[in-house]
Amino acid sequence: MTKQIAAPILMTSFALILICIAAWLKPNPMGMGTHEQLGLPSCSFLIDYGKPCPFCGMTTSFSHMVRGQILHSFKAQPMGALFALVALLVPVYSAFVLKKMKPFFPKWYYRHWPWLLLVLGVLCLLSWVYKITAYSTSLPYTI
């Protein structure tokens, strides 16, 4: 299997697994904690520091997005909503890539990936600030 075929298939498989898991989970109305339905522990950062971690609400956000609850998804975790949108678009993009026999990652990506990572990091930081601001007064744990 060539790299041109393997990348879209692997990326689509990964995206579909995430989408299926998110669809199976019921979003927690608190905006975080949905991952606990998978048997995972509560967020230790939240317990130790009384503030949500950068990833608090991601699973909840995905779960809302796959149900079409876009505003709830962004409210739970803006970065999670963006990641969920990407996951939902990957199969469509992969079909396009396979049909046109183009590389999964375009040439400009290889030249600009450091800047893309920087933008992604800044967006994650802003999303975390939002999460702390929006949920600090209504956290489920008392510290």
C-alpha cells in the first residue's frame, strides 16, 4: 500500500473511531467528565489545583458535536469543538484525496507546519483560559 493511499485510510479510520466513541457517550451536562464513562478517572489536575486542565471538556465537546449540538460543543471546550469538526471532515477530505490521488498533506503543510503548531498552541491556550473562566465558579469539586 503506498503512502498516498495509506495516509487517508489511516486518518479516516482514526477519525471514525473517535466519532463512534463520541456518539456512544452521553455528554455530561457539567461540560466535562464525559470521559469517565470510559472508565477513566476524574481529572487529577482539576482535583489537585481546582482548575480545569487544558483538555477538560474535550470528550464532552466531541460528544455534543457528533449529535449536531454545535453551540453546546463550543461551550464545553472550544478546541474540542474544532478538533471534532476536523474529525468529521477527515473522511470527506480523504475521499477527495483518494479520488484525485493527491497527497493527504499538501505541500504547503510541510513548509508551514511550525507555524500551524504555533497557531494550534495559541488556540489551545485561549481555549484553556476560556474553560477556566467559564467553569471556575461551578466546578464539581471543592478544594
